[in-house]
Amino acid sequence: MKQLFGEFLVEKGIVNEGALVNALIEQLRGMPSLAEIAHELDVLSPGQVFAALTKQTKSQVDFRSACIDLGFWSDEVQTKIETTIRNRRKPIGQLLVNSGAVEFKKLTEALDEYLISCEEKPGTATSPVVAPAEFKTESDAPAAALAAAPGTETATEESGEFPIIGVGVISDYADLLNESIKSELVGAVQSWVALATSIGDDENQKQKLLNSLKETFNILHSIKGSARFIRAHLSERIVAEAENVIAPLQAKLEEGTTPAFDEIAPALACVIDHVWELRGTIEASGSEQAFWADESSKSGYLETIKAIVALKSK
């Protein structure tokens, strides 16, 4: 059986059991009941909610079972309620950081280590972009959130429901994505074209380019892990696509092939712009939802995803 992320954290001594249990209890306390959500979303009428609560009390059953018995429950109701719960429930990781049990950077690094360990164990189905269920508190994300054809919307994006990000970790995320890091990334990407043009038989220039690719990949990988941690699905998705473009470039250079950096560099510059625009949205509203609600931002984002995916063969 696959080890849970919480177990991994305790085993590695990153947090103790007491801190983990406190975070789990706080998570449970912060969640509204099914009845509250059903009423708020208006998926059940006030009369139906009242009838279900009455049956729940008299029959000593849970709210969902009461609704099923009364014929009020449907797949549509369940999907809407589950989506709301998924987006509102505070991830264990955020609660651990907020409580001071672990530092933001250390936890994102632990998540990467956990995912790698899962990939190495036979019989554990994981993906580079799939976070553990109890860490994300949603079993199908960001796998479902990131799975979409180029230029199209993922399940999360199509629903228009984006998770609310905890205030305690937004400042940490913003600090990671500071203007100095952005300038470093932009400068590196812009330098690739000139370096590639001047390579020829100059091994020094080639090594400079290889080093720049590696450093850029490492920075983006750190951003992707942090975005995954705070449930910034749009940010994670676009950075993951950028990583998939950068990763093969080093091998191509080693083989003596010069990739089309004149096409790759502008597309990656757009990725950087989107990530920092999303950062601003997260700081302002605590979610990526406002970015997605803006048609210009949304269309530009999808076009960039489409362009980045097309570059994988360049």
C-alpha cells in the first residue's frame, strides 16, 4: 500500500505526529457541513434541506443518506458539493506551515522527495504533477486539473471553481516569486538565442548555454512545486509545460543539434509573464479565479499553453 504523505513527513522527522494531528483537526473544524453547502449552492431547496435535516435527526443517519432516502440526491448535486468541499478544505500542508510546524520551502522540497519515492516503488501509480491525496485533500487533483489537450481547458478550469489559497502561505509564495527571480529568468531566456547563435565550435559558449538551461529548469521546478503546494493549478500547469520543453534541450545540445531557441525563448517569456500575473492575482484575491474570469488573460494563457506544447518537437 502506498505510503501517505503525512506518514512520510513523520517518518522523515519533518513534522511530529502531534503537529500532524493538530493540522487534521483544524482542517475538520474549518469545513462547513454538507447541509450548509447544499443550501449555499442552492442545489437543494430550503424545504428539501429542512426535510433532510429532520430525517437525519430522527433516523440517526448522515445528511447524504437522508437525501438519498428522500430522493433528493443526484450525481449533479454530489459533483457540485464535492467540488466546493475540495476547493474550500485547507490542505494539511498549508495548515502545517501556518502553525509553524514546518517552513514553506522545506515542505515543498519534501513533497518533491515524496513523489520521487513513490515513482521508485513498484505498484505505486504516480505522476510528476500528482500530489498526494491527503496533502491536497482531493484525490483527483492536480492530475485532473492538469490533464487537457493543448489550448483547451482542464476539468478545474472548465468548472471555473478555483481553490481559495491560505493567507499564511501566499506571502511565502510571493516571496519566492520576487522580481529578482523574474529578472533572472527573463535574462536567461533572452540570452539563449545569442548563445545558440555564437556556439559554433566554441565549447565555452555551449557550456554557458547548458548551465543556463539547467539553472532555469531548477528555478521553474521550484516554482512548480510551490504552486502545487498552494493549489495554484494554472501556475503549476503552465510551468509544467515549460519544463517539458526545457528538459530535452540539454540532450539535443549534447548531441550537436541546436534547438529553435528563436521560437522557444519568446514562448517561455510569455510563460514567465503569466506566472507573475497569476502571482499578482493570488496576492490580491487569494485565488487564481479572477485571472481565469478575465477573458483576455484566459485566452492568452491557453494560447501560450498551445504554443509551448507545439515547441516540444522543435
